[in-house]
Amino acid sequence: MALPASLKMWAASRTLPCGTKIEVSGPADNAVLLIEDHGPYLHPGRDLDLSPQAFRRVAGPLAKGLVQVQYRLAPGATPSP
């Protein structure tokens, strides 16, 4: 069974707790994502790790590698404990 698109688009954060909703703005589009995991830990200076579907949404369908984005708490969201 295929997952709904909303479950395929997530992010991992070093500092935000799991369950927090964020709005990510990239060069191609914006997306509201749920923090589902912790990380990235292998690359200092990187704050978020996006799922492949979320990356394509905010960076563009042909983008690869890294993209600079801005993020903030989604409207009405508060960090989960």
C-alpha cells in the first residue's frame, strides 16, 4: 500500500523535537513538514535532513545534493516536548 504524500515528506533536526511542524522555504516551493527523526550528525553546520520527497518539493524536481533553505515553526505550531 502506498503512503499518502504527507507521510512521505518529513525532516530530521538536531535541535527540534520529534513531532514539531515546521515550514521550509526553498528555491522552488514551500512545504510544511513534520520532524520525524534526529540528525543530521555526520555533517556539522547542517540543521535539517529532508526526505527525498520533501527535498524535491522545496529544491525542485531536478535538484540534487544540498540546497539552502529557511525554516521556522509552522503557523500555530509549538515545539513538542
